[in-house]
Amino acid sequence: MSSAVVVENLRKSYGAVRAVDDVSFTVEHGEIFALLGRNGAGKTTTMEILEGFRDRDGGRAEVLGLDPGDRSTARGLRERIGLVLQDIAVEPYLTVRETVARNAGYYPGPRDVDEVIGLVGLAGQEGKKVRQLSGGQKRRLDLALGMIGNPGLLFLDEPTTGFDPNARRGAWQLVRDLRDAGTTIMLTTHYMEEAQQLADRVAVISAGRIVAEGTPTTLGGRDTARARIRFALPPGSTVADLPLEAVPEDDGLVRVESVEPTGALNRLTDWALRRGTVLDQLTVDRPTLEDVYLRLTAAPDQEAPERTPEGSLL
């Protein structure tokens, strides 16, 4: 069986600007694939080509065995994919149930309307008009509309925007359940924690080109990067007193980097124990997915920051 999505040497230009520049990747059946990139990097254009909304200038694109640019098979493709876009126009005076039921009628084998409403967390809101929904509830409705056709491939564009932390984690579990049931998912998100939690594989696009591809734990050499040991300097001690080279950080902690963190941590704790002190706020980690993403997408004259809060990319 061929891959669910095949992209080879995809190209799209707007005047002199090449928005998608020789992009290639595949998405396998039953996996969650995240396409990450800054605004203007080319990810939206790539997704719109695969969804059949935009024509390509060159290269190959195949979605569930069909060419999304072939108008003769457009209807057949639309019946097999689901879309959760950033902004979906929905009739504001229809109820939740009326909206989902109407969309169910567009597909040959839709899922049960009430089941889908329950899965997205809108049970009890069936009779509420769309215009009365909160922002998070409208996003849940968008997700219901993407699922109702029982798609083989689901495109998710920033699916949890406007969700509180509990709702976001509930949506993540729903996406995992869809994947486990056989649905292939293509995801775009600016929440790096979301990509870390959901994606089986990740590709990063920058200036129209794929600059890295891999699993969330191996992307950009993340799994082999130098580990960082951070702690508060004990009272009465200086950086020069430490048994390893350390760098002070803006938050008052010091940082030690090592390719062999076990040995480095042993030397530090042995030093602290011999002095009868403790290493408060001690942590050991490797670069986060967000750290790697910022490094990969930084402009040539722009250095990515050392650390950023997980999931806070702007």
C-alpha cells in the first residue's frame, strides 16, 4: 500500500516569491505527522495544496492515492478527508446538532452525530446555537465537523487554539484515539508541547524548504545534544569553586553542559556533599523540541534564545 500522503519536489511561487521550494516528504497510513514552521514559512501553502484548495506549480502531490489538483477526482477526495481549519464559516443561527447533522449529509458513510458531539466534549450543548458558543466550544465544533465524515485522513490546523489546559489534553487524547483507530493525521501547530505529545514524526519547514525531519525526540539531533545541568549556586560559593565549568544564567541559576551527564552530575553532587551543602533547584535535561525548532528556523542573522518556556512559542 502506498503512503497516505506523498510529496515530491513540490513547488509553488507567488510572483518572485517561492513559497514552497522543492519540498518532499511522506506521511504513512495511521500516523500523526506534524508540519511545523513560522508564519510565512510555506506550511499553509503546502497544506492547502494537499487539501485541494490551491494548485501547485510543479512536483508531485498524492493524497490517499489521488492527485489533489485533479478536478475530476476532487469530490471523491473530499469525501475521504476531514478538515479542521483555523477559521471555519458556520451558520451562527443553527444549533450544534443541526450543524453537525447537516455536514454529516455531505458524506457517504458518516459517523453517528451524537457520538461525535460527545467525543468532542459538546454533550449537553446540542441545542445551543453556534453564536452562543464560547471560543473554545466553537473550536470543539470545528473538530466535530472535521471528524463527522469518518475520514481516512484528517488535516488539523492549530486544532486546540482557545482551549484551556484541561480541554487541550482532552483533545490530544481524542486525536490519539483517532490515530489508534486507523485515521491518518496531518497537524500544524505553534504549540511545541502539542507536537511533542502527538506527533509520530515531525518536519520543519523554513523559507519554503524542509530543514529537518524526524521523531520529536530525534529531530535536529535532540537525542544526542549536550545535556544541561542547572542548579542554584550554594551560598558562599562562586562559579570558580565548582568542579566543572559552569555558566551563570539570567534567572540566577548556573548551567553545566556535558555529553556525559551521569559523570558530570556525580562530580557535582560529590563536591556538594563534601562541602556539606545542597544543590537547590537541580535539574538535568536536554534541549526541548522548542529549543530545536527555534534553532532550525532562526534567521541567518538571528541567534535562537537559550531557553523558552515549553509550549509558549509566539
